[in-house]
Amino acid sequence: MKTIHLLLTLTVTAGFVGGIANSATAAVITYDFTGTVSGNQALGASQTYTASGGPDVGAISGSYAQTGSRVPVAGDAFTAGGQLVGNNRSADEMGVGVCFGNGCNRGHIDDNPEIDADGREGIRLDISGLISGFGSFTINADSATAGEALGIFASNAAGTALGAKLADATSAGGNVSITPTSSYLFFVADNGTTSGADVLLHSLTVTPNPVPEPASLALLSAALFGTGLMRRRGRPVSAR
């Protein structure tokens, strides 16, 4: 009979543990890199993006020194420069791009403000506030049309060079999921299919890791205490 009681208690405890795993289903958080006004918006060399319920994400513009043959590869050095441009023009031209050249220096945007493959432009995203507490990362690049691809790379520890390639995002493929391996992400035009590729980073969607609710933790503690008490009562009394 005591064995049955113990098994019942263990079953209840397991139920509480399973309940905790499902008790705090976290809502997804989306960082939208579209400009806040219609058309192109100069944002400067760096920009901080916010999303309700999530930490800030920082971005800087720059370019990379291409060492491979026509396509970006791990090891390409990244140097900050130019400025970020918020794009809010049409259905397939939404997100953030990069602007280099005289047009940017004169204070207005007239130099094709996207992430340009020929210019070896790139955006570095600081996800150090996300990488430990968020388990699912989804990238959207609506502007990657006609065979274009937004290449997504991890970085070296210092965030100064492209690391392992994580994925390519295309409009045809829709959203792409990645697993970050460092505190920074690089976004570049991966021109393996289109030599003049110009792309934009539209959005980053993340899902927080589940967190046990205080009430569930209290129930688990009570269940574990009950299990220990049942086992204690089931022990034979030793002779004195």
C-alpha cells in the first residue's frame, strides 16, 4: 500500500514538472527595422531598436573586405562606416539598408540605400542582450527578390569579422530561422546568384525562453516535500 502511495506522489510530482514546462508560454517579440516615415530615412552610423518586452538591439553600418570569390565568406573583416537608412517605400522595399558616398555626406539619401553586394556593405546587429534569454530567432528580408539573398553570418568574438554563415534569407523562402553562436550578427548581400544584389533587413523575431511561474514553483516544492515525507514514513523504525 505504501508503494502505491509513493508511486501516486511521484506521478503528481511529474505532472507539476510538466506543468511548469508549459506554464509560461512566452510571447514572441519582433524588432522592425522599417523606417518610421514614408520613403528613406537617414539614421546615422548607428541605431538602437526597441521592441515591447525585449531588450534593446543596436545596429551599425559598415563594409567588409571580401577575401572570397564574389561572395562573402567567414573571415572577411568588417569596418564601420557609412550610415544606416530606414526604408519604408513599398511592399518589397521595407527594412534597413546602408548608404555610402557623397549622397550620404550631403545629408540626404540618394545613393541606393540598401545593403549593396557590389559595395560590400553590411550591417552588424548587437544581440548580446538576446542570446542568453531567447531561444528562437527568425529573420525576414522582404526585399530579397529576383534571386537575391540576404546572407546572415555570425561574428568573431570581437564583432570585427564575419564568422560562420548561418543562413540566407530570400523573399521566395519567406522567414528563415537561425541559431546564433555569438553576440553579433552580420547581414550582407549574398550575391552568389545575382551580381548586383541589393537587399534589406526587415525584421527580427525572437521567442523568450520559458520561465517557471512562482505558483508552479511553489506547487513543485510542495510535491517534492510530500514525496520525501512518504518515503520517510515508509522506512522501518530501527531498534534502539
